[in-house]
Amino acid sequence: MTLDIELSEDQELFRDTTRKFLESECPLTTVRQQHLEERGFDAKYWRSGAELGWTTLLISEADGGGSISGNGIADLMIVAEEMGRLVSPGPIIPVNVVAATVSRSGSAELRASVIPGLLDGSSIATWAHNELGMRWDVARMKTTAKKDGDSYVINGDKVDVEAGAQADTLLVSALVDGEAAQFIVPTNTAGVTITQVDAIDMVKRFSSVKLANVKVPTSARVGETTAAQDIEMQLLTATLLQCAEMCGAMERAFEFTLEYLGDRYLFGRPLASYQALKHRAADWKMRLEGSMAITTAAGRALGSGDHEGPELVHSAKSYVGGWATEMVQDCVQMNGGIGVTWEHDVHMYLRRVTLNRSLYGSVADHREKLAKILDQVKVG
């Protein structure tokens, strides 16, 4: 099963190729090994993923990218879902968020300097946006950038920066005279301090970033008049991709739990034959289908520019984020005593969905945004 049951032949080929690559190059045994490594993912693996098209889908054809179906977000959701099924490593979300923004709003100079490395996987870019207490809300942002001749001087502290210690480039959000702005900042710029922090996921790596009098040229500014809209699109895109990833994780955890219930016997009967467990499985199947349906609808809308896109993305995170941890936690329970051991794979899925539940805004945050949209519609 997949998120979208109406994939084109090209999309199906892309999905199958991605799945085979992940199963071959980064199975769960490899994920367990990389848990012990500081980087979290292999550079060669990431370059191979880029060759498959993982980093091209949100970049314009003029910049060397291009989608499969005409809806690059829907195409990229295929990769996110497959990575969720194997709790795969790799900064698929931040790299594509940066790539899309630079391609859409960056100057010709920025596009030429940033995009080629992202396309071939030779460089990593990440999004430095969130701050302590900010809750991904621009109105709470405290990082500032002040004009100083032909430069901007940036000061602030960022958290939840995925692959920050592995990245070559940061897309930094800041306030310029009280207005949202974004800047491309190489990680080796003077005044940039990156500290990797512990994360609950096996292979996702996060960092805090301190910017102390970081000076960048005025040409490093991305989308001088469109930064607020760009940030909103970044949040929606990142949220949607993580919903697709959670759907893949939920589906795979549910699959091997059903296998266990069919194989495990109690009092001469398979566990799957007991009515109480049947009811639990049926409930989770319904919620899984609902999660996939709302995520697919949100992807189609956001990728096509439909005005309902933001509403559907917030609905998707509210629904998927609300049920993903509950479902995988119940899978732990239904797998019995073995389910709570390190050797069983289900905890790897619980870690991934637990992380995604709070990243890019909590369920409560997205429900609040959804309520505001619906209230505006009602008033209008």
C-alpha cells in the first residue's frame, strides 16, 4: 500500500527504485549500526540518493531540477514515505526545504552557488529557523540581522537544526527592522558555533546553532520581499513531508505486528483470532487509512497551489501526529514482551514518530493554526 493509490507509472517506478535502494543500501541492520556513528548517515549513501532524484523535485527545471508528475511535493512525499518505512537516515526534509527556497526566491548568484551541490549530493544544506520558546512561530523570533554597509550582521540562537553539524550551508531566519528575512550562511563563517545535541531518533541528528556577530554580504539575503511567504511555505512543506514519513512508519510497524499476531499462538490459537485484538487491529487500520488519505489530499493541494493547501496540511499534522505515537505504542504492546526489547525493531519506529510529533510544531500548534484558518473562513 502507498499514500497515493493513483500513482502514475513513472511515480510507481520512482517508488519501487527508492524502496529497493533503501532495502539494499540501508536496511534496519545498517540503521542500527549508524546509531552509534556521530554523522548518522553515510555521505556516499546520500550522494546515491541524490542521483535517484531525491533532491531535484522542488527545484525548477531552469536550475537543473524537475518533478516527475508536475507536483514536486507529491513526488517527494513518495521518498519520505519510503524512508519512514525503514526509519532511514538522511536530511531529506531540510535539504529540500532549502533547495526549494533558493530556487524560488534566491538570486542568480545564490542559485549558482548553492543548488549544484544539493543536486548531486556533494553538499548538505539545512534550515536554521526555530528558537527556544519560539514554537516555529515567526512572531516569537528573536534572531536579528542588522545592515552594516554592504553586509548584514546576524545575532541569535537556533535550535532543532537537523544535520546542522553535517551541513555546509545554513538557511537562517532573522528579523531585519522587525520584518522576517532569510540568509544563506556557510557553516564555516566566523561567529557560527554548531553544537550537536542528543535526539531520540536512531539516526536523525540535530544541533543548536549560535550566531554571534556573523557577517554575511547583502547578496546572501534570500527573497527580500518574499521571506514571510517563503517561511510559511517551508513550514508547510516540512510538516507535510514528515506526515508522509510518519505514515510510512505507521504502516510498516502495523504490518509486522499483524505478522506477529498471526504467527504467535496462545492456548492453541493464533493471537489474531482473539476478538479483542481483532478490534484493536481494525481500529488502527481505519486510522492508518485516514492518515494516508488526509496526507495525500494535503500533498495534492499544496503542490498544486490550491488555496486549501495550508488548511489540509495543518489537518494532516493534527490527525497523523495525534495518532502515530498512539498506534506505534500499541504495536509495542501487541508484540508482547519482545516488543519492549532493544532487539525488536518496533522501538525504532516509535522513536521516529515521537520525534516527528513535536518537530515543526506540535499537534496543539497545528490545531491552533487550523482553528484560525477556519475562523477566518467563517468570518469571511
